[in-house]
Amino acid sequence: MTILSCSVMLFLICGAPTISFRVLKPSFLNIPEHINSIGVIDRSVQIKSKVLEGGLTAEIPGSDKIASQFALDGLINVVRNADRLNVIRTSRVFTRNTAPETFPEPLEWAEIARLCLEFKVDAIIALEIFDSDYIIPTKMTRVTVGFRFYDNKKKEIFDQKQFTHQLVWEGRVNTLEGAINLIIDKENAIKDVSFDAGMIYGRRISPSYYTIEREYYRRAKKDLNLAEGARMMEANNWDAAIDALQRAMESNKMKVKGRAAHNLAIVYEILGDYPQAKIWAQDAWGRYANKDSRHYSYILEQRIREDQILLEQQR
């Protein structure tokens, strides 16, 4: 598949040099073909909001109402980047009076149909659970979210998912004053964790981009062709990298051939030619005993399967 960007980042300070690149991976769920556009609504607003919970956790007044919008931002960000679905952020906010971490009764299908007609979409995704905590004194920020995906055409709930996402900040606090200050200072942390939670659900329903890192070789036995190929990889000049690395394969040294084959596998993976990448990874280990390539061909086999699923999802 085409990569969003062939630009790479190189990390040469600690250990082996690493090249990283972005790839589009399939979603966990296959969206029905008749759904091409979705509207997003917030149904998580509590009629009565809590401020303190047993002294062990605390919530900033009104913070959930604000932070829930960041969860929707994360969801929308993932879906829009994949270009599979047209997503519309509606202005609709619904209140609820059930327990914070319990799904309310589903919306009536007449309401779903009305929303779909108004916003010209095929389905509605509703954020129906949102609860955030900042836990003292562990400095853990935690959000619990629940999404429902309403399929208007089939009049069925295509997906319903509830999960908790959390992040622990460094250090501890030992006084109430310090804890209160941290609650105020870390309001942005709740927003960040909320955004991440929205992205997690977005990846469940939409293809999304991930950053992959691979260790590569810069030299072996002072082979000039291998070194040139590595430099061309660092310069994002893939044709020149392939040419130099293939010349390195003419060496009579097994170590040079193994490392050159491994680098060629990485180049072809970056270019999206996974079958060719797999061949080079298999040669690097099977023919030239490059131990770092031993499991790489299995990783590439998984990439091939993912690519086939992705093709189906993007039709």
C-alpha cells in the first residue's frame, strides 16, 4: 500500500541505528459497505456531576464535559486520516442520568433516523460513557469511555465498546495541598488521555496509521557498497539504496550479504512491496545466517495478511 510519507527518522545514539516509517493498518472491525459517512454525538453528559469520590480520587468540576470533547477529537482524527469514511462532528449533546460507567438505554431508532437525515450520514457514533479520575497519590489519570455505533439502514447497533485508558505520571505527592495543586496542573493530562482513548476506538472502526521501527546496518567488514546503501536509506533515496545494496550482495563475505539482504528487506517494506521484502528477509536468515533477520520474515508475512484485509476495507 502507499505510505502516507516516506520520510524517516533515524536514531543513531543508543544501540543499533533505527529507521522508522508510517504504515496504514486495517481496523479491528469491517465497516459495512453501505456505511460511507458517520455523524458523531456526545451522549455522555451527566445530569448531576460528582466532585469528590471517597477521598481517593478527585474530579475537576465540569472537566468531564470538556474532556469528553477531546475523546471525540481523537476518534474523528483517526477516521479522517484514513479517508475511508466521511465523519461529521455534530453539535448534538445529550444528557443522561444513569451510573457514570453504565451504558444508558439505546437511542430510539426514530431519533437516529432524524439525526442521519439532518446531517446526511449513514450511521451515528455516540459517546455514551465518559468518566475521568485523577487518583491520589499515584498521580494516575484515568478515563472510562463507552461508544455505540448505530447502523441506521439495518436499524441495529453495529458495535458497542466500553474500556478504560490510563496514564501514570512520574513522582508521588504526600500532602493534600500538593495533591490539589496537581489536580489543577494536570487538567491537561485528562484531556490528553481522553484524546488517546478516542483514538483507540477510532482504530477499532477505521484503518489508521502506526509508526514502525526497524533496526538496520550501516557497515560490515568495511564494505563500501553496504555503507553507501545505508546512507541512501538515511537520505530517503530508495532507488539508490537498492542499487548499492544489490552491489553489496556481490561480496564474497556472508556477513556482508546477510546485512545487505536485511537492509533490502527493510527498503522494500518501506516501499510497500511486502512479498519482495519477505524474500530478502528469508534470504538474510536462511542463506546468509543473519540472526537478526530470523523472525523478520514472519513479521512481513503478517504485514502481507494485514495488507490484504486493508484492501478489502478500502473498497
